[in-house]
Amino acid sequence: MNSVDYSDSIGNRSSLWVASSQLLIANDPSDPHRGTLDVDLALNHLEIPEEAYATIHELLVGHGYRHNTEKAKQFQYFRDIELGETTYTVVVDLLTGQYDVDSGKKRRHEPIQDVMALKARGVDLVYSRFKEVEISGELPNRGGKYSAKCRVADVVPLTVMKAVCMEDRYKSKDAYDLYYTIRHYPGGLPAIVAALKPDLNNGLVAEQRICSPGLPLRSIVMLIKGSFNSGSPY
């Protein structure tokens, strides 16, 4: 089994995170997550060098991903994966934080090397609140067995980003992901509240009213209830 490490291409492994981490920090084999075909990668624009042995775009294209050329969705890459007789399309979203950016506050995208990353609320939290995990398995389309170490968003940035998404759009999947995390995170809801408390004064956490005195996670619970509907597969 081989190991993958792209640190030479993006500066160091602390520059790249998997932001969509609910399957990795709260997975329960007895009640498996329904899974996802979307992968959110958080890029730290302050740490990734402009010049590298291989750029982010070159790495993605070299592994079979297609770039979305629509201006509004230029942060996305696609790849078709064959499982049996079914073909699935995996979507990779390149995200980055909103602070200390060169493109200004009014721009939706931040240039990083030769890609454009979407500036997303809450991504800045991922840079310092993460877990490092090792993922092993069979690569798609008969690519062989590989293992890779990656940094994934911990429960604080995951909760904040899901709360932001649930307020900005109506997708039952966001509610399901957050519900699954709350239900299966080690230590349960008390552990999540304890993790959030040190960040109550952080503007990104406070603006979502994620955990306020006497009303812990009230806004999230209400958002979850309002986001589920009878026609949802989740």
C-alpha cells in the first residue's frame, strides 16, 4: 500500500484540509452515514506558495478531474467514478477563508496558485481547529490501494460552516450532516458544547448564535427541524 503526500506541491500539509469531515470525526459503523459525492477542500491562501513542483490545478487534472469553466463555479472540479455498472460524479469544491485575502471583501473568489477558491464563511476556523486522520482504501477505477494522511475540520468549524449553509440555502443534506455529527460525535452533545465554549467570543461562532448562555445549540436545533421535509432522501 502506497502513501500519498502532496506537501512538496502545496508548501506543507498544514495548508490543506478536508472541510467536509462529518464522516471522519463522527462515523458510527452501526448507523452509517448515507455518504456524499461532494468533497470540500480548504486551502490556506496564506501558506501555499505561488511556485511549486506541481500546482493544485495540475495535480487535480493529472488525476482525472475536469475543471468547471463557469465563472460562478470556477472553484469546482469533477471526476467520474465507476462502481460496478454505475457511474457517479464526484464534485470537489476548493474553499478558502475570508480574512487577509488579496482579492478584497467584495470578491467571491481568491486566486491561489493557478486555481480560484471560493471564500466561504467559517473556513478560517479550520486552519487551527482540525484533526489529523489516515484514510486507507481502494482508489476508484481500479487505481490500487492507497493511504493518505489528511487534516480534517474538527467539530467547531464543521458546526459553524453547516450552520452558515443552513441559513443561506435550503438543503436537507446540511441538516442531516449536522444531525449525524451531533448524534455520533464521541461524547455526544455535551462534548460538542464543551468544544464550542472556548470560541464563544470568536466572531464567526458568535454571529451564528451557536452556543449562547441558557440556549445551547438552540439555533442549530431549530435550523435542523426547519430543514427536514417529507420528500427528502435524508
